[in-house]
Amino acid sequence: MKEEIQRISKLVSEGKLSPEDAADLIDAFYRSEERESAPQESQAEARTQPGPGTGALNENPFHSLIDAIEKIGKEASESVNWKEVASTAKSSAAKGLELLKSGIDDISKGKVNIGWLLTQATREIRLPLAVTEGKTLKIENGTGAIRIHHDANRNEVVALAKFRSNTLEESKLKADAYTLMVETSDHGITIKQPSVSGTEVDLDIYVSVPIPVDIRSETGYVQVKDTRSSARIYSKTGAIDISGLNGTIELTSETGSISVVQTESPSVIIENKSGPVRLSEVRGNVNLRSATGTIELHRCSGRSMAIEAVTGMVAVDLDEPVTGTVSIRTVNGSASVRIPDGSDCRVSLTTLRGTATSYIELSDEAKSEQRITGKLGSGSGTLDVSAVTGTVSLSLRDSQ
């Protein structure tokens, strides 16, 4: 491996690889060697078998990949998405090795079209935005990240568009023809991306005033930070990261994690089919449903909270006394709740297959292995925690 690292370092110095791409490839090389170390006898036997594609392609494909990079020019190497090479190799060793072999075969023959590696051209567009209070910012993006930031001195959208095709020339034609679509009306601003195969657009949007956002993303990371307003977001695939908002929050995700941090809202509505959900320092009523994935609330509070999970652990940490209605239900997973001293509510802890535990002394307590009921204070509010399969517990949070 030492020799390969030296050769990759030389490619970086020659400008054929960026330091980041080099790091990704080195990491992929290490992982491939680890995965191939076990079946060494089978590999040795395979190397002795004659067949098509002999020579470099029957050796370690990563060694051959370095050979190929050394042979191609700087411009051609810049058109390759090496991060995708590394990612594929790490995610699936068998598939990655086969794809690498086919890609190396194309490169070794001097083709610009290197199959699964593809070629890539980029274009950056910057446009001013007519952002004023009272307007809504609507964004529709097929593939790519969407990041919305607060900047007191800036109203602008920056689009970094990446185009992949079978040849570098085709990718450049797509880049030259690309136009960022921004529509402005009295009521709002709409940013749309045309649906073009092989296109990925990352959007960074800067706004100087609080503005509601309405986002629809097919594939990509979505972030809304410090906009001090409301957000409605649908993401088919990709993480959603929200922080520093004040208005109504409505988040829907098919696959991906959801994080909401340091937000005050009259209503937080979250529905996630697959992926973890984490709320930290969120103030407001919460309605949260998740099919698969852990749910964590840390230092949160709200007069009304309804949390439902099908599969996954639920851990709720409330830093204000419970005086309203808190309902936590899970089908398959444990549920734990930590509350501060001073709560005033009726308590019910129930599980069908598991154990129920309260580390807080309750008045009027009725207790069995799978069910505990009682009161805190006069019992004006309600705290109901239930599970079908899993433990349920209630404890007093630390004073910090």
C-alpha cells in the first residue's frame, strides 16, 4: 500500500487529483484490501485461470486504476467524479471491483468515455433575489443539496450545477445550456430546476429577512438555518436539518434523518418513513410520527406532544414540567421519558410485552410489572407512555 500512496501523492502534485479525491481513493483502497484478505486462496486460484482480460485487469484493480490515472491527461482526470469511484468501491466490494475493472479497461484503451465513472462539467450561477418580508420562498429541486442561510447583508441564490454524460463534450454542452429558473411575484419567489438526466444542482440561498420557505426535494440534503420563520419541507431521499426557526414547522421525509435544533414554533409536525429523528431545544407543540428509526427529544418542551413510532427506540427529555398532554406510543421499541420536578399530570405507563418502571414516586400509585398509574401534583395534565413490545420508563431529569 505504501507504493500506491506515494503514486497517489504524485498525482496530487501533478494536479490530476485533488487532495480530497486522493483521500477518498486511499480510504477505498484500504477497505478493498480488508475485504479481499479473507478469501485469499480463492483469489490465488482465480489468478491462475486463463481467460479474457488478462494482464493488468487480473491484478489488483486499484493498482491498475492508478496506472490509468497516470496515463490520462489532467483535463480528463478532472472530469472524473473520483468521490463516486471511492464511494462505490466502499459500499460494495464485489460490485465496485467489477465496475472498476470495466472503467480501467476503457481508460487503458484511451477512451474519454469511461463508462460508469462518467465525465462531469460544472457551472456556477449567481442571481440576486428580491427578498422582502411577507413573501414566501418556494424551491423545487430534483437532485442536489438545498441550503438556506440567514445573511443580514445578502439576498442571493448560488447554484452549482454538475452535469454528467457519456463524454466530456456532452457534459459541457449541458452546462452551457443550463439556466437557473427564478420566478418572482408579489407573493413570493420560486426557484425551479429543469428535470435533466445526469444533472445535479446544489443551491445555496442567502436571505436577509425572516421568510417562510416551502421546499420540495427529490434527492439531496436540505438545510434551513436561522431564517426565523416557518418551513414546510418534503424530501424523498436525504437528510433534513433545521435550526433557528420561529414559525410553523412541517417536515415530511420518505428516507433520511431529520434534525430540528434551537427552534420555537407554535406547531412542529413531522412525518418520517425511514430514518432517525432528533429534536433538541425545541419549544412548541409537537406531533411526530415515524415508521422506522429512533426518535430523540433533548431539552424540549411543549403544552401538547404526540409521538408515535412503529419500530425504533423513543427517548424523550423534557426540560419544563408537564402540565398539558404528552402522549408517547411505540409498537416495537423501548420508550423512556425524563421530566423535571414540578410536573402536574396523571401518569400512565403501559407495555404488553416488556416491563414498566417509574423512578419517580407517584401519588395514588397502582403498579404491576407491565402497568403503572398514578399522579404528579394535582394531576391536571396527562402523561401517557405505552409500548406493545419493549420497556417503558419514567425518570426525573438532572437539575442541570
